[in-house]
Amino acid sequence: MRLLLLVAFLSVAFASRVSYEGYKVYRLTPTANQFALLKVYRNLPGFEFWNEPHKVGAYLDMMVSPSQQSHFLDFLEEQKMHHTVLFENLQTAIDAEELHQRLAVKKPRAISFDQYYRYDDINSYLQELASNYPNLVTLQSIGKSYEGRDMIVIKISSGGSGSRPAILIDGGIHAREWIAPAMALYIINQLVENNAANSDLTDAVDWYILPVLNPDGYEYSFTSDRMWRKTRSPTSISSCPGVDGNRNFGFHWMEVGASDYPCYEDYGGEEAFSEIETQNLRDFALSNKDQIKLYLTFHSYGGYLLYPWGYTSDLPSDWRTLQDLAEQADDAHVAAGGESYSIGTSTNVLYAAAGGSDDYMKGVAGVALSYTVELTDTWYGFELPASMIEPTVTRFFAAVRVFGNYVKNNF
Ligand code: 0X9
Ligand code: ZN
């Protein structure tokens, strides 16, 4: 009976959601020729690339709607293309995740890393930290999102005199990449509530952390469409709202790897910084540019530690420093039990895409050490089960410690 009630409740509560019933996610390993053929499917209705293969032998994850299955299977068969299925029915995984979220204790006394938190819960936690640790924590709204949600940056600083070097971190520019805000939240948790064990990271360095950079999209991915990526502002096509925040920064904007068609997932916007969320982060970074020495922006998935540039295959002049530091961070991640990350520039290791926050921080805000972290894992894609949060964030915190200590010792 209770189960029946729960099922009834879930079906009413989620009636208006985008359904992924019957959607499959394929992992393909195309040859170069096959990849050229597959490109035709990009942005066709019923198909979505979850990632981009960057070299022959790398995998391509593709989400395919039910109505395209038989046609697509014929194509795979015809091409004799190697493939496995990551999700037989994506909606089944989304339902399981929702059930887990519903059953998780609401507003726990202590934060835990066995569930994903909604925007309001994240902000309540930040408020709680601000009142419990007034000597370490201050909150600042850097502005509101398009739908009017505050974008809260938590500053973690043990004080001291004069200007101290700082690290800027954000997560959640891409709504569906839920592990990114969770990672940011874990860093906050460790620096504040476990400060006794991490005081080496806060005694000489300040931290500015924005856990949810795209709050409207993040909430929308809980309430309406689990696979939402973009912001939620209107575009010139009313049925296709939202801009890819990570194509919207004003540095070599729209030069490569971004679309000018609003219905595509990598739509770069009407103009650079068309989005209030990217404007707010820009303004915050520029007003603290002398202090910020390192920038980390969390994404998922696949396990990449990327540094600029994303707009060109040219290397920045200080690439060796960026590479060495990333390798040290990765060593710590591996020592903590994690998988090794692929390291290099966005263009050379992943794909060329201009207008990213990482390029802007380095190219304009003058933050020499700028990284995009595509968190692990590699099997679940965006639909990472809540049971994977804790191992993911605790292991990567070992890498964050390396970044923190580098800034402490070098600035
Ligand atoms: O495409 C992106 O924005 C990032 N990958 S994701 O799968 N999370 O969407 C990679 C961004 C790397 N940085 C730049 N291209 N500037
Ligand atoms: Zn992303």
C-alpha cells in the first residue's frame, strides 16, 4: 500500500517532466571514417552527443530516443561499429535517482555526501556555516540569476592582514552535471567544518566558492528535465530557451566549437555575456583579479584536467607550469584511490570550444592558473548515482589540497 501511494505520488509530482522513457545511451568506438558519418547525427532530433571523441579509439556516448532506435541500430549494424549500451532505459535510472532523493533525509542536521542537494538546501547550508563560523566564513551575493535566484559566493578566510592570494572555484555552470556543485560543497565542508585537519589550506590563502553558477538551470534539471544543460533565459526561438554558459564568456567568443542556433546545446548566446550569470561571475572575478591566483571550474564527466586554451590549439606560454601542477594534483588523486585524469589543454585533449570561463579567467582576468575539471567517472555520464558522490569528492579533495598548497607556497 505504501509503495502504491509512493508510486501515485511520484507520477503526479513528476507528471510535467521531460520523459526519457525508452531512451538509450550508447557508447560507440568509431573509426575516423565512422566518426565523420556519426557527425550527421549531431543535433538531429532524437539524438544527443553526451561527449565528443577527441582521438581515434576514444569513445563517443550518444543518447538516442525510442523512435530512432531501430534506424540507429541498423546503422550500427551496417557499419559494424563497436558499441555497448550504458543505459538501456535512461528513465529507469532517473526514476531510481529521484526515489533515492525523495527518501533521503530532508534538511539533515549535518551535511552528507550521499545525496544531491537542491539550490535552497545548498544556500541554507551556506547560511548555517556563516552563522556558526563567523570568523572564517562570509557570504556575498554576486547578483541574481535570470529567474531571480541569488548567486552566493562563500568566502573562506582565516583573516590576516593585507591581501592574501585567493582561489576561485565554481560548479554547476552546466545544469545536469550534478556532481560539480556537490564537489564545490564538499570543498566548503572540508575547509570550514573540518578546518582542524585543513587549516594549512586556509592559513595563508582565501577561498571564494560559488557552488551553483547556473541556479535556474540546476533547479530545472531537478523539476523538469534531468538532462538540461543551459541557462533558462529566453532566446530568439521561444521553444528553445537557454544559452550554454560555457560558450558565453567574452574572449574569442563564438570563434569555434559553439553554435549560433538557440536550439543547440552549445548555443553561445546573442552576444558575449548575454547571460546575467556569466556577467555576475565576470564582474566578481574582475573586481578581485589581483587576489585570485588560481581558478577551478567543475564539470562532468570523463576525468579530464584541462587548462587553456579552448579556442586554439596553441599552447599558453606557461603551459609547463599548468601541466606540472595538474600532474601533481592527479598524482594525489591517484594516491587517494582515484583514477588518473587526462591532462592537457582543452583543445588538444578534448575539443576546441571558445567562450569558456577557463579561457576568460586566464585571457582577460589574468588568472594564470585556470583549470576545467571534468570530474570522474566514465560509466554513468551525467546520471551519476548518489552512492558515487562520496568516493568522487573525497578523492578529488586530495587534488584540491595540491592546488591549495601550490598557491600558498608560490604567491
Ligand atoms: O564543453 C564544455 O563546456 C566542457 N565539457 S562539458 O562536457 N562539461 O560540457 C569543456 C570545456 C573546456 N574548456 C573550454 N573549451 N574552454
Ligand atoms: Zn560541463
